[in-house]
Amino acid sequence: MTKKLVSVYIATHNRAKLLERAINSVINQDYQYIEILICDDGSTDDTVELAADYANKFGNIIYLRNEIAQGACSARNLGINNANGEFITGLDDDDEFCVDRISKFVTFFERNNYSFLSSGIIYDYGKHKKEGYTQKGEIKLDKLLYNNIVGSQVFTKTSTLRNIGGFDESFKAWQDYDTWIRLSLNYGVGFNIGNATYVQHLEHEYGRITTSNKLDIGYNQFLKKHKSLLNEKNKKSLYVNYKMAKGEALTLSELYKYMYLGNLVSLSKFQIKKYLYN
């Protein structure tokens, strides 16, 4: 296997208790050539001490910090701009990697010509788990405009992510989706390797964007920024996905306005679930 360095940035803010699990999941990768960039967005808990302890124990860990919290995108960009690896990927501080995530990405990237890679996700709800984003195949812009079929993280060349300016720090939500759109626009087709190699933890009590008004702002920012790319079916699909992210069932008038054949199945399942369990 190649010995090319992979940079993993972990943006964090006041989640020292969860951060340790995330860091350990990268340390335990079966691919050896990794640097870990802990990107602290002005934490006031034990994050500084935790990061210093890891940096002292492991020579491949770099601690970076915004003294004043500026948001997750700023912290991610801090890592992107200081990365030394040829390849780069990210990890949220409350999530973790499966042990073979990086090796699968490196092996696939070296053998295929795609601009970025994603994988399946294991959703951990505490009492049960389920998998998503496991459909293997190409990620083309025309499909991506209907829905974020990538997820929250990609694997790509560091130069690629830098050249598009990293994450848009003005976005309050949907910043991942916005970044994948720009990756596709500038560098072409991506690929989902199918294997579930990322664990997203949903069982903890910490707040998420989907439970705040930032989702409303981010959705509208996305529509405004990419309006020249979006057709009417794209807009309908995005509105439905926005409502599902908020956990809100559509009204009858919204169903009439936004439903079309392309989102019929997913919307029907969501509506039924909302009416049965609420």
C-alpha cells in the first residue's frame, strides 16, 4: 500500500468527553501514515489539556486553536490550511471512524480517477443502529443537486479542498452540502465506495444543527448561493429534505406543491412515520 500521508481534521468545541473517542478511532486506523489535526474552536472545557496530552504522547497529532469561537467551518478550515498530507478527510468530534476507513479510501483513490470519495454511515442511536448512504456508485452533480447523497465527510486531495476555499464560513447549516457542490463543479465526479466506515453518534445529549434555527438560515443560504444551478424539481426535493431534517411533516398544501415522482417514495415513508409516531 502507498505511504502517502493522510491528514484528518477534527473540529471541536467544548466536547472533551466525546473528543477522546474520536481521536482514538483515528489513532487505531490500520493505515499508518496519518496526521491528526485537532482544531479547537475556542473551547472552555478540558479540551486544551486533553489535546496537549495526546500531542505529547503521539508525534503525529497537531493541536490548532481559535482563541475565540468562530464556528465549525472556521475550525475545519484551520485544519485544511495547516494540513501536510497529500490526502485529507474530516471527522466530527462526536463521531468515530471504523478501523479500516482510511485504508479503504487510500486504496480506492489510488486505483480510480475520481475527485472525491465518500462511504456508508452507521447511525448509532444507543439502543439500536442502522446504516445509510451505502449505495455504491458515482456521485454526479445532476444527482447531487437533488439531495446531499454524500453525507457529512469526504476523502480527497488536500490541494483540491484548498483550491475551492474549504468550507464557506458564512453558512449556518448545509455547509457540508455546499462544499460538495463546489467540489463537483470544479473537479467533477465523486464516488461512494459503499462500505459503512463512519459511525455517527446520535445518542448523546449535545445539541445538533437540526434542532436549532440555524437549519432555516443554512437552507436559505444554500438556495440563494446555488440558484443558478437549481431547476424546479431540485428546489422541490431540497424543500422536502429541509422539512425532513427539521422533523416536520408537510401540510396538505405543501404536499400538493412539492411532491413529484422523484421524491414520492421517501416523502411518503417520512409522512407515514410522522403521523404514526407523533
